[in-house]
Amino acid sequence: MNYLHAYHAGNFADVVKHLTMVAIIGYLQRKDAPIRVIDMHAGSGRYSLTGREARATGEADAGIARLFENGNPQLPISLGPDADAFAKPYRDVISRLNPGPELETYPGSPLLARHLLRPNDRLTACELRDIEYYKLQKLFAGDPQVLARNVDSWSNLKALLPPDLKRALILMDPPFEERHEMDRALDAITLGVRRFPMGIYMLWYPIKAHYMADNWAKAMAKRKPDLGVETILRAELYVRAPDNEDQLNGTGLFIINPPYTLQKTLEDALPVLQRHLQQAPNSERFHKTSVEAM
Ligand SMILES: C[S@@+](CC[C@H](N)C(=O)[O-])C[C@H]1O[C@@H](n2cnc3c(N)ncnc32)[C@H](O)[C@@H]1O
């Protein structure tokens, strides 16, 4: 396994994934009952945007930096009322983590989730790679609300689900380095929903060529009758034409049991975000950013 998220932290895919995660957590927190966030692929939790890895790719410059004026974390750019409301809790956490005028630190999904937890909420963060787990564990050392685990989350699913709390978000964000990663993720969702049908599951996937995303959506749709869930959302945002299989051209999410408000929220916000995050002019020309219920 070679993948290190430090090279990609804060890129356009992180922005869309993390914004959506924050929106789902906000929805779950509308009720007083405590929630658990289960982050199955946590990474190290916190990334330097000025370090060697981030500078080598510059991906955050075309991602999170574009949601602030000149990349200044204290100056959010206006995205319009709907997208601003959607992005606010996320941009607030980034501003708090970066008190100066430079964007230096980007929160990974577990740190972002941790910032949003109320006192009775809990986070489980799983990371397989030792070097990443070591940093993750250090980040949350002594935190009674966070359980960091050095495990293969796919094979540990039965220990993770059902969780102790009835309201939970399960994030799946594998590196897609292996050929059958999507099959593994769909198997995990199938087993997960069987063990914990009330959970909200969010799976991220990369989009290089559009036909790949379509094939995965077909595979997901095929599982739906077995899952017995009412709704699965497929949300995608493109930053350029999905025709070069060597690069990440778009970002996708499957959300199983989405909050009922999420489709409309994403329909309003994603086209606005696309205009800010696109890397080829008028990328909506090549493929429309879309949110569809399956
Ligand atoms: C895309 S990164 C995660 C980024 C993180 N979710 C975020 O948004 O900040 C994927 C992480 O999953 C870890 N990983 C890969 N396979 C895993 C497995 N089977 N169980 C747990 N972690 C795994 C990798 O080491 C890597 O750190």
C-alpha cells in the first residue's frame, strides 16, 4: 500500500467529501440523541499544506484555497446563500485551525468530525497503515470521545457495526489502489446495512473516466434490492472532462439512507462549487455535476 493522503489533502475531492460529511453530521445533530461517526479510512487526521508532500502536488491550491479569498482562511468568498449555508460549519473549522492569514493546516475527516462533536457524541477512527495510525493516535491521545484503531476496517466491520449509539454515520474512503476496491466497499455496505440498517453510509469514489463511474453506479443499483434501503444518492462533481484515465477528473459519493434534505442541498450547492473548483473552463460542458436518487 503506497497511498499517503498528505499529497492530496484539501484537494477538490476532499472539499466535496468533507462538506457533505459535515452536512450529514449537522443533520444527525438536529436531534439531541448522541451520534457516533465511524471513519473506516481515517488517514493521519491532520495535514500540513506547507509541507513537502502538499507542495509537491499543489492540490489544495485548486481545492480548499479556492473557497477563501487569496487562500486566506479568515476571508471566505461568497458562494451565494444556499452554498454559503452549506459550507459554513466546514469553513469555520478550517478558519479555527488556521488562525493566521495563511492556509497552513487542513483537517482530515476524523479531525473535522471531532470538531463538530457535541459532548456525548463519539468518533471511531480506523487506519490500517502504521505510520498514519501513529499520527492519528497522537492527535487524539487522551480524548475520551475518540477511539482510534489500527485495524483493517473491511475485515473488522462486524466489530464496528452495529454501533453502541443508534444514530451513526459510517464513512468509507478507501484509496482505490487495488482493482477490486469498489467490490469490497459494496460488500462492506451490504454487510453493514444488514447489521445496522439505520446507519447513514457514505462511500467516496474517484472519477477518472465517466464510464467507470457509470459501471460503479450500476453495480451499486444492482445491490439496492438486497439492501432494502429506500434511497441511495449518487452525487458527482467534475473539474474537467472525464476522458483522461491517468488523472482525477471528478469526485463521486454514494450515500445510503441520506438525510431527506441532502439531495436538494447538494443540488443547490454542487454546481456553485463546481464553478469555483473547476480546472478546465466551463467543465460543466463536458459533464454535468449531478445528484441523483437511485
Ligand atoms: C483516502 S485516505 C483517507 C482520507 C481521510 N478519510 C480524509 O478524508 O481525511 C485512505 C486511508 O485509508 C487507509 N486504509 C487503506 N486501506 C485500509 C483498510 N482496509 N482499513 C483501514 N484503513 C485503510 C490508508 O492508509 C489511507 O490512510
